[in-house]
Amino acid sequence: MLWPFVAGAVAVNLFLLGLIGTWLGLPALPPVWALVGALPLSLPATWAARAWVSRLIAEAEA
């Protein structure tokens, strides 16, 4: 259930990283490339977010 939200967050972060790269003289990262790049990166990020939320829930229940 978290994957669409995490994928969107990863895509936004990749796009903003591409904009920061322009300060270093790199070309800007197009938004479509950020979306495509977010697909493989969002799976481990979703796993990490799920683990983090599970720990928070366990801590709140204790």
C-alpha cells in the first residue's frame, strides 16, 4: 500500500537532485527520467519505509 507514495517521493527527490546537478554543470534531469528511475529505487525505499513504520507502531503499542 505504501509503494505509490514512496515511488512519488523518490521521483520528486530524483528530479530535485537533477536540478541540484545543474549547479555542477550537469544537464537537468527530465521529469520522465526521474519517474523511470524511481521505479527500481522505490522498492528498497518502500521496504525501508515499511520497516520504519512497523517500528513506530511497535513502539507506540509498548
